[in-house]
Amino acid sequence: MARAKWGQWVTGSPSNYWGQGFSPRGDKSRFVLPADFRAAVLAASGNTPTLCLDKHHKLPCLVGFGLSRAESFAGQILHEERIALERGEPFDADERAAQLYGFLRTKFDDSGRFILPDHLAEQAQVGEALYFHGGGGHFTIWAPDVLFAMGSGWDSAKATCRALMAETAARGPGRRARK
């Protein structure tokens, strides 16, 4: 992240995340950010290896993204507030800001290894593996068992997760799926 004139922080270019990946818990309790996402997160974080993580505000999973996504949060809050007002629904901008801006930043190494903090792992019921699924401006990160309990709208993601789990198991301990 580089400091620009007038006190603004330049974080990187906006990114879209697509693809999938699977990571078993590895040495030192680390997981691996899949290659499908690693370069995009790096670019979105101003070429610093910074992964942003948080609990998804609706789904029983985590979200991951690069720092540049935070630049869109103020506009997102205003948009959501306008929609709520048009519908005559209540909207708490402070609560929504706390949800969006409360993310955690963690570093990852050249191989994508990162430490998932225990408090986030507990919120998403993470055990010994993670499934990563592209979602546009962010990607979702699932405990496989939690993903498998989701409705039929997630059938494609479930099938991909099962396939990546099988591929990882076939490669043997300590080896991750190629995605």
C-alpha cells in the first residue's frame, strides 16, 4: 500500500475472483490460498501479500478479498441505504459499516500459505480443510461439511469441492489439489 497525496491510501486495482480451490490444514496449522486467487489478491492489495478475511454477513462461511475492495464500501452502504428507504425497510448504516470494515488482514507467503485466526475459523466451523469459491468482488471460503449442508443452489460448488477433496486424497498426505 502506497501513500498518495492528500492522505489517501492507494491499495491496488479492483479485482474479480473466479475459480475454485481446496486446501487441507497444513504444517503449523496453515492453509494455502489457491493459485486461482493468489495473483488477484496480490494485485488488489497493491502488490503486498495481504489477504482480507471476514465472516460472510449472510452465509455460514468466510469471505476473502484484496484491500482494494474496501474502497467500494462507502458507496455500497449508500446504495443499500437507498434501496432500504425505497422499500420502506429499516437500515442501520453504522451496523453495515461495522460488518464491511471489520475485516481482518493477514499475510500470505509466496506459496500462498496463511494462518486462519481461530476466531474466524470458529465462526465458519472450520475443521481440517477449506474450499474456496469465486464470487466476483470477493470469494467465499467454506468448511466442506458446512457447504455440503447448503441447499440445491450450491450443488455445483458441492460437486467441485468433492472432486477437489478426492484429488487431494489421491495425491496423498501433505499434497494439495492443483487448483
